[in-house]
Amino acid sequence: MSFEDLWPGLLPVGRARGGGYRRFSWTEADRECRAWFAQEAVRRGLTLERDRNGNLVAWWDTSADGDSGAPGDEGRADDGRRPDLLDDVGGGRRDAVLTGSHLDSVPDGGAYDGPLGVVSALAAIDLMRERGVTPSRPLGVAVFTEEEGARFGVACLGSRLMTGAIDPDRARGLRDGDGVSWADAIAAEGYDPGAIGPDPAFLGRVGCFVELHVEQGRVLDAPVGVGSAIWPHGRWRFDFTGQGNHAGTTLLGDRRDPMLPFARTVLAAREAAERYDAVATMGKVRVTPNGVNAIPSEVRAWLDTRAPDDAAVRATVAAIAAVAEEAAGWHGVDVGLSEESYTEVVDFHVDLRDRLVKTLGGAPVLPTGAGHDAGILSAHVPTAMLFVRNPTGVSHAPEEYAEPADCRAGAEALAAVLTDLACR
């Protein structure tokens, strides 16, 4: 099936009013997305695996076609063929080629962020089969869970658990806005919360990971580009605690209103970002009790900060925190700051990146300020990214878009890359 045949099957799932998407982990929309992926895997005769962290992988099991290289088999570097990237990295043991992305979304997000990579991966397999290509290495399509962190607050949670980048106890205790824990949510889906955590056996059989993603910006002047690096980025939570009181009877001088230092902190985020050539966003806030005629007792707000280097990120956050503390003192409010997640700068595997560029005839190379599962896996597996042009430059919003011709070009590019990597 072509990309155009596959895309409409996923497009309606989780669509909200206004055209955006609400595909949050372990909700009905997420279940529909997973069911769609499982159905497409079965349609292609792929072997579907569900790991203990909620991630899905559909394997093109080449051993079933009479070829060597089923998942878990050892490749051979002594059979007279030229050793390549996968042999060099794993001594011949890391044999599988992995692609894919995620299917969850941010609140009212766009259609392409995540699903484009999954649909393109399936379309790429179909293109390879149409051309008579049978990989001699295992080829998998992954769907990582809770990549956006929209429900439980930690981005790339599925890949963080797989790689050990987050403590399982902390993950089990994460809660959504309704107080439901990650442990309870996955238990309701049939998983064992006590079993989540690092999966070295899986990582040990993967030779490389290539993720295709919609461009999140407007830099590309070609349909497809290759990623060079991911900016360092993190999420922090501010807790402003004051005193709840009546909005009509409490004199201004008697108030301990946490909304005031919060407002100053929002402005400080913009000021600090400009000072350190970073980007800083406070886009999520919870107010208690959230009443029109009540002075808040607490304001909980989240900060997202990114920059080209770690020093700039840390300096930006420190400057914002200093203003928050000062403003809280002015208004008799307590403030706490906690780091919820942080990812240092990720430089994608140079040899793999250059190989993709060569395979695609000199595709442009660009960095990104957005985080991805590829960035988490990069500490354990050689990773690379392909980006499909976004003419609007908008992401995490309904206006996110990629032209159908560029989506086709992305699937073609991924098919070419997977053919190069998965065929000895």
C-alpha cells in the first residue's frame, strides 16, 4: 500500500474540535491507534511484539521467508562480505535495523508529529516488497509510548524506560491530571507495573535506529533532510504556594497570591531566553482552586527550555529561578523548583548520518530543537533522523502539515535507507 492509502486510516483517530488531536497514552484514542498499527502489522505478515514498557515493535521476520536474520540471531562478519556500520558497532551481534516513531500527541496537536514516521515506515516496507527487496537483517517498526509526555509529564517515557534513562519507581509514581498513576494505567491495559524498566536484551539486538519525522520549523528547502543533532532540552516544574482567600474581601496588602510571582516568572522566561539565545516556554499551568472569585492557594507551572548547548539551557533556567524566588518573596509566597526531565545535546551518529546523506544523493543536513525517541536511544544504539518538509513551520498545533508529495518522498527516502542498511 502507498502512503496515500495508509494515511486516511489513521487520520480520524483522536481528532478533537478545532482539527487538532488528543491521542493521550492509554486512552481510547491511543487504543484505536495501537489497534490500527496491529492490524497493519498483521496485514503485512509482520510479527508484533509488545514489550513490558508499553512499546510496540512489528518485525519483518526474514527467517520466515527463508532468509537469515530473525530477531535475536547473530550476524556474521567473517563470511567474505564487507563489514559495515552494524558489524562495527556490535561486533556482529547487533544485527537488527529499527525504524518507527510514536502515535501519541500533545493536547490539540497536529496530525503528523509521530504518526508520519510510523505510517512512512509501513509504506517503506511495502515499497521494498514491491521492488523485490527482502532484507537479510531483521527489520522492525517501533511505536514508542508516551513520547510527548502529554498525560504523565515525562517526554519519551517509553524509550526512557527501555534504556534505563528513568528510574522505574519514579515512572510508576507519575500521575496524570486526574491523579491516575502510570502504574495503574498500564495495569489496566494488561501490563505488570512491577516489570517495567531497562531492556538490555532488546537493545542488544538492535544495530541502528532511523526515525522519520515531520520538520518542526521551516528550514528545509527540499522535501527530505537528515538530522545532525538535537538541542539539549528539559522540563522543570515551579510550585508557587500562597494562601487561598476571598477575592472580594481580602485587602491587597493582606494577600499572599501565588499568581503574581508566577506572572513575573512567565515574563522572566522570555527575558532570559533572549539573553542566552535559548527558547523558554511556560505553556502548562494548574491553579488551585481555580475559581473566579477566589485568590489561588497554589499555582503549579511547567517550564520547557531548549538551546544549542547545555550551558545556555542551565543559565536560562537559573535566571528564571532567581526571578521567581525574588518575586515570591515580595508577595509572601513560597516557591519550589524541580527538574522533571533533561536531555543533553545529542549528536547523531556521524557515520550513520553520512551514510543516509549519501544514500539520498546529498540530502540537506539540519539540527532540531525538538526532542525525539531517537535522541534517547542514541546513548545505546547508533541513531539517525530524516525530516519531511513542513511548509507552515507550525508543529504541536493543527496547522502542522506536510505536502502529500513530500510525504511520498519521505517514504521513498526511508525505503532507500532501510534497503541500504538492512540488505547485506
